Amino acid sequence: MTESIGLPRAGTPARSRKALRNIPFPAIVGMVLLIVPAFVAIFAPWIMPHDPAAIDPSRALIPPLPFEGSDPAYLLGTDNLGRDMLSRLIDGSRISLLVGVLGVVLAGTIGLAAGLLAGYYGRFVDAAIMRLVDALLAIPGILLILVILGVVKPGLTTLVVVLGLTNWVVYARQIRAEVLEIRERLFVEAAKNFGVSHTRILLRHITPNVMPTFIVLSTLSVATIIITESSLSFLGLGVQPPDVSWGLMLTSGRDYITNAWWLSTLPGLAIAGTVLGILLLGDWLRDTLDPRLGV
Amino acid sequence: MGYYVGRRLLEVVPTLFLIVTIVFFLVYIVGDPVALMLGENATPERIAAIRDAMGLDDPLPVQYWHYIVSAVTGDFGDSYQYHEPALAIVLERLPATLMLAVGSIVLALVIAIPMGVWAAMHRGGAVDHLVSSISVVAKAVPTFWLGIMLIMLFSVNLGWLPVSGSGTWAHLALPMITLGTGTAAEITRLVRSSMVEILGQDYIRTAYGKGLRESFVVFKHGFSNAFIPVASITVLQFSALLGGALVTESVFAWPGLGQLLVKAVTQRDMPIVQAAVFVVAVMVIGLSILSDISFKLVDRRINLD
């Protein structure tokens, strides 16, 4: 890893185009795993076969299709209140993915700004930001989130803010390290000598160079945030009913593991499938854009 | 060496101070401790009386000072639910969580080291692809869901292991597997990549050239050099693992910190939450210092400055 630091950066346009032409198999699997929930989330209102909130005890706990007692009208069965599982999974994809994306936007923005400032200005700014980063790293993210949720009312906005505020640290560390190296390069030196302002150097000359790292970190963060959201919702501290998320669906499923496996199995598969897609795509992006991040 | 240990210990102080400060601001500025304590039906008179008794009408710096002084002495106040010192309650629950965490790490290492080495020895082959696929899938599966699936399979359908609770080794098995899987995946990837790098070096070829047995070369010459990076990542994983333990405990009703904490958050029992954050932070920081020092003792090439 250390050996390649002095080499010219990979990820030039020519190299990227070549890499795009022979996308490895895992990356294709990743794309498929990701395109399906993304498509479903965008077109949810038009493809939901039933109203995801419609309760009907008379058709509670119908199993999914190939199993005994299933009903073709309810492809993936119904839950304990008779709500259609497929429609709820489709509806839940919206919140699960939205929280993931918004959380990353927030975490990425804070982390990018913190990393750029710490790396570029150094000295006091760097010391202050990195101390905060160290402190936050000493607490497991979910523990910090629990502290915040102890004092703020849970809900969708809270969830996004909390996930953003606890996930920026990874960006800050990695981007700072990159900036430390980039700011010593000749083109930055040249820009300084031309009298270009610090803000402009940061935004026009340094930021584009940390973008590959930023993109790779973002894919990993989406995965982390989607899993954290589902864990929090599962604990009853994340998404609140009547909103639906995959994590929340699992909570009610837990009470029915003895007689209705699909209640907890299906939402978990949805989460795991989506996250797997993101990870596979992330691995490929890392290898293509920024080989220095991994082996 | 002594200088280094002293400096690292000194560095802990501002970090801990910052953590305590962050928690102070969250509880006292973002939230209102009295409102948290009394709930929504309290009368204004009662709120005023409690505010006065707790010193909440003092200027902010004064409150902050009192808070820091109590935190330094380990006094986070009494739990609102149990009416006992919060720190004592947290410390009482700690061993169960540590047992789970340490068990999971051991399990993860036992699985990850052979898998990673095996994959590295067959780099690019079927074994390598299989190990990589398994580890990426293991990383994608949410911990708590894996727990529920394991309960469904081993407890409900096969009836081999208890559904939840604690007390015997059988109770520990499922939570340990649940928590250890993600960590195992992470460590496997790391062992593989370090071993790939090491096995490509000249001295390994020389060792083979001398006619040494493959297993001897791989483990004695190869893995002993991968040990330090693997161990340091394992230590880094500990913080994430504790986070995972909080969720896993809720799935299995394991009587550790996690259960205590989730209940404290829903009941808004902030002294417990504050004490738990403090204890966990001290543990994570302490472990990282301890590991840095022991790696230095094991490998003299590591430069501590």
C-alpha cells in the first residue's frame, strides 16, 4: 500500500473507460441487487399491489406463494394484521433507501468539509477537528446515537440527522490524510504562487482530487447507514409507525418466528440483498477509482 | 518506552474530557433533564422545584463545572429507574457484555485466520473466490437479523439451543455466532490481503527453495509477519463489536449493557446512558493504548513516535 503513494494517480479517464468495458461479475451482481430496490422505491406507488396499511384480521398470516395455504393475491403473504407483505416491502424500500441516501449526503458533506479544512489548514484547525474525531471514534456509533435518541424525539428527521452526525468521522480521517499529501504537490504550489485564494484552491484544485476516495467511502457509508437504520428501527428507536421500513417490519416479525417465518425473513433478505449490492459495487469502484484504498 | 506510555496516557485526558463534554451538551442543552426525568405530566411547580434542587438554574458554566467534577469522581447521579448510582449498575452489567464480546472475537479469529490464509494460498482460484464471496455476504447481513434467523433454525425448528436468556454455555452459543460473523468477515479479508502481500516476497520463495514444508513456510515465515496488522485491526474492531453487542443482546435477552442501555434510552434514564458511554469510551481507549504498547514489545521495528 505504501509503495504506490509516490506513483501517478490511477483513475485517469482513459483507465476508467477501459475498466468500464470489462466490469467484473461481482460488480454486475451488485448493480442488479441495487437497481431492483432503487427502481421499486422510485415507482412504489404504481407497483404496490395493495394498500400497505390496510388492516384485515380475517386474512392475517397468509404464507407466501409456493407454501401451503397461500393466496395468489398475496404473493409474499400477509403479516399479523393481514397487511400485504409485498406492498409493505415496496413501501419500506422508500424509507430505508431514503434514510441511507440522505444520511450519506449529510455525513459526506460534514466529513468532506472537516477533512479538507483539517488537512489543508493544519495546525490549530487540524488539532481541533482530529481531537473531536478521536473522541467520536472511541464511542461505538450506535451508542452515541442512543444518547441522542434519549433526549430527542425519534422520527425520520431525527434519524437522518443522527446518522449523519455519527458517520462523518470516517470521511474526515481519510480525506484529511489525502489532502495532506495533495497540498504538497506542484499544482497546488503553482496555484498559490499565482495568488489563487485558499477557498478556490480547496474547491477547484484539491476537492476534485479527493473525489475518488469520497465516492468509495460514500458507497461503504450507505451500507453502514442502511444497516444502522434497520437496527435502530428494530430496537424501536428509529422509524416510527405508521411509517414503514425494513428494520421496523422485522420488529413485529420477531414475535412470530414460531409460526410465520416470512415476517422476519423477507425484510431481512431485502436489507441484506441491498447492502450486498452496495458492497459489491463499492469493492469494484474502489479497485477502479482508487486502488490505494485496498489490496 | 516509559515516556511513550506516559504521553499516551496524557493524550487520553482531552479525549475523555471531550466525550464527557459532548454528552453534557446533549443532555443539558439539547434535552431538558427535568422534563426527561418527570415525563410530560409534571406540574410547573414540581418542575421548578426539581430544577432548583438540581442546580439547573445556575449559569451554564457553573453547571458544566459541577458536571465535570462529578464525572471525574465517577458520579453520574442515581438512575431514575433503579434509584441506585448509575455507574455501579453499569459496571454490574459489564461482565456479561465483555464475555459476549470476547467470545465473539475469539470465534471470529478461529474462523478468519485459517480462511484468510487458505484464500491467500490459492489466490485467484476457486477457494479464494469462495472465501471472498462468503465474507462479503457475511458483512452484508444485519447482525440482529442473523440472530433471529439462527434462533428460528437452531432453537425453534431444530430445538438444539435455547431461544434466549443466559446462564449456560448453550445460551452463549447463538449470540456469539451472531456477533462474531461480521467481525470474522472483516478479519478474513484482512488476513487474506496481508498474506497475499507477504507470500509474494522473496524470503518466502527462498524458504520454499530450501525445501521447507508448505505449512511451515506459510505459518512460521508468513503468518507470523501478518500477525501484527491482524491483531491491530482486531483491536480496532472491538469498538464496532461493542456496538453490535448492544443490538445482539436485545435479540437474545442477554443481560448485559446493551439491554440496560436500550431500556434506559426508552425510559429516558440519562444517568445510566452517561455512565455507559463513559465506561465504554474508557475501555475502547484503554484497549487501544494497551495494544499499541504490546505490539511494540512484540515487534521492535514498530516506531512509536
